[in-house]
Amino acid sequence: MFVSPLGRRAGAALLALALLAPLSAQAPARNVASSAAPRAPSLAARIDAVLARPQLRGSRWGIEVRDAGTGRVLYAREASRPMIPASNLKLVVTATAAHHLPADYRFRTSLYATGPVQDGTLRGDLVLYGRGDPLISGRYFSSRTAVWEMLADSLRARGIKRVTGSVVADESWWDTEYVRPDWDPADQLWWYAAPVNALGFADNAIDFRIVPGAVGQPARITGEPRTASWSLRNESRTVGAGGARTLDFDRVPGTNQVRAYGNYPADGSADTESFAVQQPARWAGTAFREALVRRGIAVDEPGVRVVSDPSSSVGGGTALAEWRSPELPRAIAPILLSSQNWIAESLLKTVGREVNGAGSWAAGLAAERAFLTGVVGIDSADFVLRDGSGLSAQNRITPHALVNLLDYIWRTPRQSIVRASLPVSGRTGSLLHRLEDLPGRVAAKTGYIGGVDSLSGRLTLEDGRQVLFCIIANDSREPSARIKAGIDDVVRAIAAGA
């Protein structure tokens, strides 16, 4: 080992001093030197070191970390500043619903007759009356149209084989504000901004499955559910292996006439795009009418008549059959686990109808505000609510308020259905492939819209203590993957010891 002359001279001087000093004076010096050890960085130092990375410095961060047992704030950065939460806002709608609705709450969809049933013939219209069930899909059933077929089977069991009038799709239980005014028009082409009405199904979206065709020919595109309520004009083109994928979809405004255009490489893997529908009640009614025909029930009048105005509703006539959805936890689960926007907005309008008597965003948001301020005890200045899903960039909430909500969720028995539906690190939902080095220790809601990433939930430390946290990044210019990685490293910094 090389030792510099300066080092040797310094060492000799220290040795000489040591020989001159009494042993009693030397002993403490040896003890101090042997017991000294580098101090582990504090929680604040660890988090700040993560956020000081060049790719994270450009974002605006709001963070609060709190000991769940004592309530002591362990770390805060801009925690009282209102931030855009993205899908972390779904914690609000699910907690509000769990507060107001019983755990066995079920959505109802009814069939009514406007005329008598004689000798197997309904002499009048058959009314399909929706009350906002967001679970009529293939999510919990054998197919997207299984519920419509079960309702048709109920009619067959009553001996009905013919309807002389029309199928009437009645969506008047809610208002007809299908989308929020501050949702980006481009988003409204896709499943995550699908129209929210009282009679829809299959997430009000068509799932287009795409595989390459022969080079020079259109890509092969099939859509589900297959109904006469939509059409596809396929103007796409399959290009050689390695070519750029530019395939996209649009529609004739206000219709379900969809166009596919652009290139798809010959070596491209199969993909699915979920495209939002227009005229959602007609879409649902058409699929139901087709299920009737498949089950052997003739309908004399072609097409479907839509009723949206409550004053024109023909619901409440002779009841023929009723579908009751799975219970409330089945609606909350996809909202939190996979961040399903349409179900979140449907649940918000449901709360509005049940609590304030109107199936509207205004009524639902009023119920949320009253819950946050009057039940959870959050200051009204700490949030601005525009929707239930977090899609609007006009939503605002402070990290401090979200941690207060998390504290309420974890200490309130009625909120168990919310806790049970949160994604878990390395295990379920949108955290299945995140924080896999902390398996099962993080239960949290993820969030993303353009320029925004977020994660809010609970972390179990190695010693068993529980920590609540909210981490929000706004105004990000880096790719979302880098911001998510930074958020995950903040969670790791917390997990290292709070």
C-alpha cells in the first residue's frame, strides 16, 4: 500500500504526541474513535436526494408522509399546495360511495311493457330502463352481452315471443351531460373518456383487435361487441416488417361511424384499442334488441327509440323483469385496481342520484364535497373537484388532504371495501409490476394524465409500523416512466426507515 511522505510525517507526529501523553489521556481518544460510525441519512435527506436527480428536478412535487399510528408528519414538501391529482382522485369517489351506499348496493336495470301481454305477444313497446349499472360487460360475465341475453331469457320464461312495438332505450334516470366540458376533445375518442349515461354497457366502448394483414393490404381489425350500432371503414395499410406503426382511429362527429387509417407493420404484434361510442343509449338498446332476436323473440318495429327526458319516460309500466348487478365492491374494484374512469364517473352520478336526488355530476360532486368537509374534516380550500375519475386537469387537492382521507379510509370499518380494492405492490392491479422489491407492503392508488403522476396509499415498514403517504408530481416534462420510477424510489426511501 502506498503512503505519501506527508502522510508518513503526519503519522510520526501523532505517534510522538501519543508517547508523550499519559495512558489515562489516551484511552478516551481510542474509545471515541472506535465507536464513531457514519450516521444513516434521515428520511428527509433520502427523499430530497431522490428528488434532486436531474430528471426529477423539473417537476413540481407535493408530498406528505405520516405515521399512521401516531399521526406525526414525518416529511412534507408543498403538502398544503393544491395539486392536480390525476387518478388519485378516485380515492374520493370510492370513499364517498362506501360512506353513503350499503356494501350490498346493487344497480338495477328493468324491463317494462307499455301494453298487455296476450298469447305470448307483448302488444306495445318493450322498455329497457337503465339506472346507471356500469357492470353490464364481460368483466364479471361470460360475454359483453350476457346480461342482455339473461334478460331476454327472462322474457322467454314468461312465454313472450313477440313484441309488436319497439324496443325503447330509456336513459332518463340521469341527465344527458355525457362528458365534462373540460375533458380534452381528443380524449373523448377513447374508453377513458367514454360518455356517462344511465343506460350503457361494455364500458361504452368498442374493443378493436388489430393484427397485421398481408403487406399492401389493410390490417385485420375486428370489433367487439359486434352490433349494428356501429360501422368501421378500414383504410389502414399493412407495411413491411420494421415499418412505423401509425394506425389510428377517428369517427364522423356525433356518430358511431368509425374510420381506421394509417400503417401497421407486418411484424407488429396483436393489439387492442378501446374506442368510445356515441349515442350510448342507442348503442345499449341495439345490443339488447339483437339479443332478443337471438333468443327467438321477434320485434316488429325496426331500430331502437331512445328516451332521455324524464317527462317522456315510459318506465314504470308493467314490470316484466329486472336485472340486479353484482354488489358495490365489484364496482369499486376496477375503479381502484385498473383505474377504470367510466365506472368511476358512473358511481359519482349514482351517489348524486341516491344522496341528492339527481343523476348528475353537479349532484355527485356536491355529495363528495359534503363528505370531505363534514365527515373527513378536510378544509374546503384544500380541493377543487371537477369529476370523479381525475381525468380533468382542473381538479385540485392538497397532498395533506389526501393523507387525511387515507387516514379516514384506514380507520373506518365501513371503508374496508376501499382498502380491499387498492392495488398492492408486486401483487395486484396497477402495482402488479411496480415496487416488486416491496412485495405486499404498499397498498396505493396510482395516477397519470399528461404532465401528472401520483401515488397515494399506505406502506408497511420492516418493523411493522404503518406509514400513510401521498406523492404527486405536476408540470413534468420528462417521460412518465421516469417520473414513476422517481416516485417508486421515494417510496423506497420511506421504506428504508421513517
